[in-house]
Amino acid sequence: MIWHQKTLNPLEAILHTGFLVSLTSYIVFWLADVVQPGFVSRYFSVHIFLLATVVFGVLWSMVLEEYEQRPLVHVALAITLGVVLAVLTWGLADDLGVYRVPLVLFAAIAPILLYSLIRA
């Protein structure tokens, strides 16, 4: 229920918010720069937000008191990433001929295989 949410300690809440804000800013500014080249990169590097995301993510993981396992989300994310990688590989591997299909299959299976190796 919404009124029984767990409370975060203040540092964990600040780092969590910093991570989400910097990740969202990176994605939005990067997409704006892809749509209109030079729109953002003319003034500052978009990768500053990526650096902030990594720093906030590492610090947040260090102060995280309780980690909740969500295996269904992990498997869904691995499958989604596999599909995205397969589509990207199919589109970028036009010149590979007969190696295209095995490479696409490997790209599709790689995230799930990596997840199962990490879990073992």
C-alpha cells in the first residue's frame, strides 16, 4: 500500500534521486543532440551527466541498506536487451553474409547467458 512504503535514510534518498536525475538528463540531452546535432554538444559535453550517473550509482550502491531481489524484472530486462541487440546486429551486419544469422542468434542469447552465469 502506498502509505506503508519503506523509509529511506536521507543519504540514500539523495543519492537515489541524484542517480535518477542524472540518468534522465543524460538520456534527454543525448536524444536532443541526436535529433539536432550540435544542439547540446555545442555548449557542454553530454557525457558529464553519464559521469554523474556512474558516480551517483556507485555511491548509492555503497549506502544501500537492503537490496530487493527481483528475478522476474532481471529476466525481462535480459530478454528485452537480447531482442534489441539482435535487431541492432541484424541491421548492422549486412555485409557479413552467412555469418549474419549466427551472429544475430549469439547477440540475442548473450544477455540471457550472461545473466545466468552471474546468478550461478
